[in-house]
Amino acid sequence: GLHGKLDSFALEDVLQVLSLRRVSGTMRVDGDRAQGAISLMEGTPVRAEMDSGESGEAAFFLLLENCAGEFTFVQDESARTAETPLRVDRESRDSSR
């Protein structure tokens, strides 16, 4: 797995590296603003869920807003599903706010 502190590594940067490596698994985020998980399939975010119950693109962007806390990524190549990827481009980020 991969583990780090959000004040040392921006979650967006970590997700970009995982995307380039095309790995599948789950990123657990325990941050100062939100807690939850982001599931990746071959490097693409396919699901985001917050402990508070929020899910989808809104949850994804709220998890990215964490500036402090920790993240843990556990790789799971068997996690391949037929889920539709989340819309995580700048346009969808602006419309989710």
C-alpha cells in the first residue's frame, strides 16, 4: 500500500501518480475537512464516498479539499468493475460547488 500525510502530499498529486500507473484499489482519506474513500479502477476514479453519506463527484471534490490529515491507498487488482468513471475535470468541479 501507500500511506502519507496530506500536508506533505496533495491528494490530487497522489491520484495523478496512481492514474499514470493505472492501478486499481481504494484510497482512504482521513482529513481535516472530510473523511471517506475514493475507489480507482486502472487509475480512474470510479467511486467516492464520504463517511457522512455524501457520494459521487461532490464527495470526490470535498475529499480533495483536505489540507491536513492522512491517506492510505490499498491496491486491489481484483477491484475491476463495470462502473462508470466519475467526472473529475475542472468543468464538473466548478458545477459541483
